[in-house]
Amino acid sequence: MYIHFPFCRTRCPYCDFFSVPLNKAYPIKELLKNELALYRETGELTGVQNIYFGGGTPSLADLSFFADIIGGFASPEEITVEVNPEDADRDLLNGLKASGVNRISLGVQTLNDDALTRMGRHYSGKRALRTLEQAGLIFGNVSADRLIGFPGDSETLLETDYQAFLNAGPVHISAYQLTLNGTQKKYFDFDPDNEHTAELYFLTCEILEKNGFRHYEISNFAKHGYEAKYNSALWRGEDYIGIGPGAWGTVRSRRYSNHCSLIRYEKSITAGRLPISSEEILAPETIMFEKFMLGLRTDDGIDAGIFTPLLNLNAAQAAVSEGLAFVSDGRVRLTCKGMSVYNEMVCYLSGPSE
Ligand code: SF4
């Protein structure tokens, strides 16, 4: 289950998620609880194994927000909260733990102060590192985000950041390559250099794998046993319910999205209706193609036998000889080089044979 907390302190110029400035008067907790109650009535809320609080900035919520929502579920396995370093002190982290949260995803991005300022982030590298250390001591199961390819990013900066991360000891690192659409480029006043970003991505794979992290998904690296359970279920194409303004979900081939407008979201819930703005029934071939795409994101790859109707074998062979993919146990998997051009690889491997 994904729970979207739609508020941030301010908007980061490179961000593409749905979020609005913090409005403490908006009854988000009550509305989310009512949305959950509506799902309980549909019978679709049984067997929730993992809960992910994302946003927006869920670490801006009161601690009672987490305790109240988590209390409605019978012991999920993994409960993650995305935390921004400027919100996190020992009290918040201890409070989250007492509420039942057992995994923290910390949006560090970099430890370089100038770059953080340019990205519109409101904390120092020192603060982020201290939070990473504290979260590690309190939770053990902590992930750190590192953005790759922001203005001023370099091999030296990347190595310095990872060295500090590794000393602080997170068991999971998410390394996202910066991509910007046209509007974001204008707003951020930056045009990412894809080639340089790819070089930094290769260096990321090298450093983290050398230090015992498994590269199990394009942007995700984990110490043994600390792969993210919620996200891994998504990459296997399993059902999930998304609640909150702007959230998405897929249940039994039905894909839906919630209202992005806080007013419309509140109106629907208050009227006793699920706040769904659009939905579609996924055709079997769409589901198959999504599983193909999702499989290629991970180090599990795709079963060449199951995906015979989609997989272009000639392209797969060419990708292997180019060092973009490899085949083992009948599965096609992308290498780090292949993952750096993931979108192109999906088109290439599923394209028509010549
Ligand atoms: S804090 Fe996160 S969700 Fe909010 S604007 Fe920045 S990147 Fe986007």
C-alpha cells in the first residue's frame, strides 16, 4: 500500500511529484483514514504486507498521523517513511519507530552544500549526514537517496559522497539519474548532460557493488536482505492500493488514479466516494508488456520463454554482444550499461524483427 502525503515546505525545481505547500489546516489524516475505511468496505484492503509513506514530504506530518494509520493494519512486514533531513531529529526518528515504522528512506541527494542550495534543499550536508547516522542507529534499515547529474556533480563529488554514506552505514542506497522535462529545465535553469550523468551512474555501480551492495534495480542498491519489499512487489507487477491525493493504484487489472486537486479529493471522501479521477481496465497484453518493462528494470530480468511473443531474440543477441545485456538461466538481464539507457533498451528488445 502506498500513502501519499501531498505537502512540502517548498517546491524543489527538479521535482515531478504531486505536492503543494504545507497547509496545516487541511485534514489530511482524517481524509486518509476515511479513504481507508471506504477501501475496507470494498474488501480490497485485506493482506496488506507493506506500507510506504511517500510524498510530498511525509516527515512533515505529526507523529499521531503515522500511529493512527499504521494502527489500522495487522502487523505489516515493512513500513517505510520518506524523511527529509531538515525534519529529522532524534525525537522524530524515535517517534516514528514507536509508531511502528521500521524503515526510513532519507532524501539526502548530496552532501555538498552549494549543490543542495541550487537544488532548493534546506539543509546542510553535515546535517544530512548526522541524520543518516542517527537513523541508522535507531532503525538499522535505512536507505539514502543520492541524485546523480545535478549542476556541479562530478566524479570527485560522487566519490566523496559515497565514502561518507558508506561510513554512516545505510543498508540501501537509491541513486537516481536526474532527468528534467521542458518546464523543469526552464525552472531549474539547467540542461542535464546525459553522457556525463551516465558516466556518474557507471561509477555509482562500481563503487557500490565493490562495497557489497547488490544492484537489484536500475536505481537501487542493497546489502543482502535489505532490498525494499514494497518497491520490489511493484517491480514484480503485483497489485497495490494507492491512497491520498494524486496517488495511483492497480487492483485486479484495474488501474486508477486519485484526484490531484485537494479540494476535489476532500469533496469525494466527504461524500463517501472513493476519490478516483480516472481508471481503466488493463488489457492482458498491456499487463504482459508492463511485466516485461518492469522485469528489465531488475537484476532478475525477464524469462525469455514466457516473453517469447514480445522479445526480439535478434535484438537480445545484439544487446549481449554490445555488453548491454546478458543471458543466464534462460533469463535476459540488462547490464549496468544497458540499464543506463533503459528506455531505449525496452523499445529495442520489444521492437519488431527485421
Ligand atoms: S521535497 Fe521531495 S517531493 Fe517535495 S518538492 Fe522537493 S523533491 Fe519534490
